[in-house]
Amino acid sequence: MAKIQFSRGIDEQVIPEVRLTRSRSGESGTATFIFQNPKALDAGNTEDITGMYMIDEEGEIVTREVKGKFINGKPEALEAVYLMKSKDEWDRFMRFMQRYAEENGLGFNKS
């Protein structure tokens, strides 16, 4: 049941590339999502994008930091950044990502 939406009620079908960074203390971190040719940009309904919503059985995680990438005036990608400012936020995000990864066949590679 883990899903990502850019407009409430419309699930994003494209699986993103996700990059994680974490502070040495473990107290903060950043997740950067890159969606190539996401469905949210298909119909040109970019004004309907109100943020990125990560939804699972525990509830919802929201970030408003979503940017579009355009090439020759056409939408190519969306980049969303989620900042985690505490260990609890990091742990909650990782539980969401575990569920999302299992449902969508994602793997984890350490750099």
C-alpha cells in the first residue's frame, strides 16, 4: 500500500531513483527523488502538483520541495527533496521506503 503522489488521489506509476544522505551524527538526512518522465507531467497538469506525498499504512509524509526539469520547453523529470531533521523522521522515512521498495522491486546500493 506504499505509494507516492504529486496530486492528491493520483498515484505516480514511475519508479524514482532515490539518493539518501545522512549526517555523521545520524540526527538529520536528505532523500532526493528523481522521476524520469513521470505520469504527473503527462497531461501538462503541472499546476496540479502540490507537493510529493508518500503514503503508507502509517500515514503520510509530505514535502513541498518539488522541481520540474524541462528540455526544449517539454517536461522531462521531477526532482523532490525530503529533509529529515531528527532520528524519528529518518526512521519513519526508512519504514516507508522499505514498504515502497518491496512493492516496487527496488534495491539498495551503498556508495
